[in-house]
Amino acid sequence: MEIDRIENALDRLPDILKKNLHRNLCTCNDVPKMDIIKAIVNGATTVQQIKIQTYATTGSGCCTQQVERLIECICSS
């Protein structure tokens, strides 16, 4: 069930990354942090895959490092 996978992903994040889940992480394209987390939960494991699924990082790219950190935390075993 997706809710369980999302909760598992959130459990992997440091507390600082659990803040403001519904606010935009990518301000250029209005992509909320939670949309990026859902994309990772659904199999996106690279910035390029996140870009394709959510359009995050396609503006100025200022959110790329944050997207990389989310991937790193959620995909680590």
C-alpha cells in the first residue's frame, strides 16, 4: 500500500527534512516536497527521474541538492 511505503520513506528522513512536507521544494515549478517523496517511493532514484516525473529541478536548479538529499535518505538501506 502506498501510504505504508510513504510512511516508511518518511521514517528514513532526518527530522529537518520532515518539515514543510506540503510546501514547495521546487519553487520554480511549484512542486511540493511530498510530490518528490512520492516519486522516490514509486521508483525514481535519480534527479533525472524526479525531473521527468515532477518537473522539479528544471527551472533554475536551486532545489537539485535538496532532491539529491531526499533520494539519498530514502533509498539508503
